[in-house]
Amino acid sequence: MAELRSTKSQSKNITKFRCAMSLSFPKRHTTIRVVVSTVMLQSLHSLQLFSYLGFVYSRSWSAFKAAMPPQLLMCEAVWLASAIASLVAGIALFDRRKWGRPLYAWTLIVAHAWGLLTPFRLLSLISLPWSGVLIAILYNRQGRDFLAGHRNPGKLSARDCIRIGALAVSCSLHYLAMSFSVSRTGWLAMLMPNGRPLDLLFVAAVALFIGLALSPKGRRAWNCGVTLMVFSVSMAGQLIVNVATSTPLVRYLPPPFRFTAYPWSVMIPYTGMVALVAFALFQANRPHTPGPALEMPDFT
């Protein structure tokens, strides 16, 4: 009886300790937050490319129509609408609104279904597994728990706003600089005609330092890891998309698509290295929970 009571008291103490640990280290839903942030970043990047394309051809729509076949114009319109809808869905998911998940899922389904019906179906076929993985992550148990949790507070302090803004700017500039350095397409061509896009990495590092300095001490490693992982996941999505135009598969795409060189030997190791650093930061900041109590034999 004494041993039974001792075992029960030990189990109660372990339960209380785990509850205290869960309060001190609330569930962060890291994977879901990375996916949602990736959705917003990729949507914003797509919209800035569409806006740049519209600005370039704004004075010569006839040349734009001549360069684009009608079916590709329809695809561009669908992709533009899907980028807008994905951004809205990402913002809703960031605020833990449940309707953002089906909006994002159906946006991808419709966009891929339309792409598969056109001669440019290779683009949809290549990116289809990537989209399926993102949807599956949003619909797994962690995604349901994230959306079932409390919504973000309506009022944030000035410190929180600056911290979130600095981390978002750091991740966005990091992604924009690396994307433009290999594609040479976008607003940076006009904003920095004589500058090097990789110079933005210094600004991104400064913004990251500001965001981490304003973060709570126990969350700095996690915030840094999320910022770097969002970049890595977004860049991985871009690498997958470029498979269609930067490999021999481009022969299966009709004009105006043509082969474009892509520095695979640089971008793949760089993206992987950043992802490993982010993963190491997650592991270093991971809260530890106690295991079951050891049962020692009674020598009395």
C-alpha cells in the first residue's frame, strides 16, 4: 500500500510538472506558422512580379498580347487571381480564421485544374506535389489545433509591431535578393539599376538583428529559426517551379517558354544550409519535458 501511494504521488507530481511546463512553454505550432508565413511571402512575391510585368507593358499592350498566346493570358489571369486569394487566405490563417484553410485549398485546386487543361500543364504537374504537401500540413491535427486555439490579440504594443515588422522585412528582403539575383526580374531592376541585389542581405541581417533584440529572451532562437525556415521553404518552392524552365523538361512547354539557366549548384546548397541552421535553432530552443519517474528497488 505504501508503495502504491508513493507511485500515485509521483505520477501526480509529474502531471503537475508537465502542466507547469506547458504553461511556461505554450505550444508554438512551428510547422503551421512556417507554412502560413510561406504562403503570404510567396503570394506577395508573385504579386510584385505581376505588377512589374503590368508596368513594363502598360504602354504597349499590343506587344504584350503579341508575345503572349491567348491560353497563356488566361493562365496568367488565373495565377494572378490565385495569388490574391492565397494572400487573403494566408492573412486569415495567420489570424487563426478557419475559413482561410478551405479558401487556400480550393484556390490551389482550381488553379491546378485549370493549368492541367492547358498546354502549359507541365507547370501544374511539377508544382502539384508541393501544393499537396502544404494542404496536407494545414489539414493535419496540428493545423486543426492551431485554428482551434485563441486568436491573436487585437492590440499589440509598439515593441511587438516593430519586432514583427523587422522579422518580416528581414525574411522578405532575404528572399527577394536571392530570387532577383538568379532571375533578374522584378522591381529591383528599376529600384537598384546600378546596385547589387545581394547588398540587400546586409539590410536583411540588420532587420533580423533588430527583430531579435526586441524579442523576449526565451524566444529569440525560435524567432530566428522561423525567419530563416520561412525563407528556406519559400526558396524550395521556387526551386521546384524552376524545374520546368531550367531543365531539359522545358522542351515540353510551348512558346514563349524557353530554357533559362539557373544556378542549381549554388541555390540548393545555400537553401539547405539555411534550413539546417533554422532546424538547429529550433532544437536548441525546444522545451524539454520530464520522462517517467525511475522506479528504484526497495532495499530495506
